[in-house]
Amino acid sequence: MDKAKADAQYALSQAIQRGRLVPADKCCMCGGTRRITGHHPDYTRPLHVIWVCATCHHRIHTLERERAKGLHLPSTLSTFESS
């Protein structure tokens, strides 16, 4: 695992455990309530996450891989990542 990614995940985990950050109870993309996780758009900002379900989290990473290959990124994802 990338060190920046691991550091961001650790910082997020610690913030939640210490009560500094409260996870959302629903996905900000689909409104689902199962398996909510924090997605880091930028690992240099470890406490800046968007709360998404596992399915949407997978979709985000699929879209990021497509963007890296030069494919178009839907504007809806850009909106979440720039928040």
C-alpha cells in the first residue's frame, strides 16, 4: 500500500476513534446505508473524505482509473471530489 494512503487511513481511523470526526450514516452518492466508508480524494488531506457505500466507493476508483487512462470523468464525481 502507498504510504500516503496508509497514513491518511490511519489518521481518519484515529480521528473517528477519538471522536474528532463522526462518519456519515448514509452514502453521499446513492443514499444507501450499508457499509459506509470514507473516500480520500486527496491523501494529503486525511480528514477530508466523502462518505460512500462500498459499491459507490468501488465505482469512484473505477472512474479514477478510467480518468488516469484519459477517459472522461463524469461531472457528478468531480463535484464530490472538489468539496
